[in-house]
Amino acid sequence: MKTEKSLLILFLFVASNGYAQIRFGDWFEKKSLRVDFALSGDSERQQAALQQMREEPAWGGPVKNLIDTFYYGGYYVNLYDKAGKQLIYSRGFNTLFEEWRSTEQAKRETQSWTNSVSVPFPKKETVLEITGRDRSDMQFHTLMTLDIDPSSIFIDRGKLNDNAVTQIQYKGDPASKVDLVFIAEGYTAREEKKFEADAGRFAESLFNTPPFDARRNDFNVWAVALASGESGTDVSGKGVFKNTALNAGYYTFGVSRYLTTPDMKSIRNAVWNVPCDAIFILVNTDMYGGGGMYNFYAMGTSDNARTPVVFVHEFGHSFAGLADEYFSSEVAYDEAFYNLEKEPWEPNITTLVDFGSKWQDLLPAHTPIPTPLNDEWKDKPGVYEGGGYLPKGIYRPMDHCMMRDYAPFCPACSRAILRMVDFLTDRAY
Ligand SMILES: [Zn+2]
């Protein structure tokens, strides 16, 4: 009897925190509210401030999985009812600004970067909150709250440029598919056909890679042929600067092969009328390089021989929140990038502080933790030291993986990818 009562209490607790009762149609219209905001600060502190809000015509995200319980990323956007009590939508994300905060430069100067989130468009007055994760406790703390009135005159409802949008692959209603959007960067108007062919080629390389191969039918793929004034991209370390639509460039944080753009506003402007769960920016150059941040964007180049596999690696970051499993290459971060006293949030690395929350259930019986890199174990899932840019103190799930050296995705990464596909296609995850 006592057990039954405990179970009932437990059930009520789960029901009230399980978020299953939030019905999309009660709270939202199938449009987006885009919120652009500045993140500013340095290595020690950061703050957020509103820049603009826009009503945009498409919503490609889930309509059932409205609460994101992965807890990935350095930030969360949360929507609450008017009283600020009931959570009705949430989603984690990362930013390039958060990476910049780990650089030497951020110890000496302050910067301000534009960021942007899109949430389903509320029907009623709601409260929007942006939280940031503090590396010292790994918890999310409030950076900004806004009262949202969906009829407000301060929400821009205007159209933006009608770029040429092509369906590379259409498998069904965007609410129940992952909508992957390629955006052209450094392609002139005359190179539109090249961009569409390049985007199709990269979609194929993704769908030929396990575990994405088994989930091809869960993806819609779109291509936005944004026209740039010049071909190519900035290579600032070599004095090359091009007039391009998204202002991308190499030498991010001084790293020659690190290709990104801080221009989030132009990226969101490019996809204003396209259902969008994941963005891949395709840069028209044959140089090696790329970058990807969780639920932000990934970037790669069109014509380098290694690009198809670099694309899949970067997409692993941006789509599934996967960490780099390598630890010996040139990186811009000092040791502060991961706090070794805490468990990192990424699903494919561990500090062993809370390994039970990671891939322990995927290990063969009697696997030693940490796992020695010898003939008996080296080809099996384990807990191998080295990962997340550090040779000591961080552990990876297999010796080799797409997130280390472009080998097939390890079991921990594969599971994280499949869970994200399930989340974005409104399945149980
Ligand atoms: Zn992996």
C-alpha cells in the first residue's frame, strides 16, 4: 500500500514535470518568433540584451517535443506562460561567442556579438528567458527575460528578400521531419547552379554515412541560393577579403583552418521563410576547413577533396552537440575550455565525474574504466583517455571516431545523433 502511494506520488511528479500536457495549438501558431540579441562580455562574465523581434512565416521545429531535455549547449531559450510559472517551450544552443570567451583575447578585452533564436510564435502573452551556463557550476543562470505580447507593434512583421529556395529532398510535413537548410556563401548569382549541385552532393555524403543512412526519410533538405558579390571567402591571415553575403572567413580566433562567421543576423535573414531545424553554410572555395556549434550552424567548403567527410564531422557538432574527440591538434582554447572538476554536457566525452550519465550502458561487460589502449580493448567501446582538446583528464568512447579523425561514428555519437533525429521528428527520444 505504501509502495502504491509512493508510485502514485512519483507518477504525479513525473506527469507535472514531464511536459506532456502542453499542446502546441493551445499556445502557439505555426509561425516563428525570431529574437535577435547581443551577447557581450569577456572570459569572466557575459550579459544579454534584446536587439529585435520578428514574426516569420515558417515553423519547422517539433510540435510535440516542445521541451528540450537534452540540456546540451551553453545557453537555453525558455518560454513560460504569462505568470512565468509554466514552462511551455525550451531549446538549448551554443554560440561562437561562448567559444570566444575561452580564448586568451577574452581575458584582456570585451566584445559584443549578435545571436538569434527562433521559437514557435506565441498566441498569448508569454515570458521569454535566455539563460547561460556558468562553467564553474555547469548550471544555467538567467541572462535576460522579456515579456512577449504577440500583438506588439515592436515585432517586425515585414518580408525579407525572396532568395531562390530549392527542395533538394522533400519527405513530408516539416513539423515531423528534420529540416536541413544549406545556405550559399561566396557564390555569385551566376554560380547558383553550382551551389545547388554542391548542396545535393553534400546531402548524399551525409545520407551515405551511418547512422544518417538509416534515417534519410526523416529529413527534408532545402538549399537557399543566397547571392554574394564575389566568389570565395575571407582568408584574413593572408590578406584576402571578399564581399560575401554572410561575411564568413578563416582564421577564427587566429586558427588558419577554422572557418566561421559572426554574422548571425544575415544567416537568420537568409532562412526567414524556410522551415529550419539545422543550418549548413556551404562556402564556395577549395580550401580545407570548417566549423560547427550545437544548434547554431555548421560550415564547410565546397571543393576541397576532404570536404564531404569534414561536412559530416561539423554537422555532428551542430546537429547532435558532439564534442571533438581529438586532443593533439592546433586549437585556440586554453585549458579552461572544459572544467575537469565537472561533467561536460557533450554526450561523447566524459571527465568521469558523472560517467553514469554518458555511454556506460554501451560498454561490453568487464570493460576497465579507464580502458587501456591495448590489443584486447582498442577496437571496442570503452573509456579512452584523451579528447576535447586535452590528452589528460577527458575520455572518449572509442579510439577512433568521426569526431576524432573521420573514422565511422562511435556508438556514443551514433546514439546521440539518432536521439536528436527522434526529438526533431516528434518521436519519443
Ligand atoms: Zn564519437
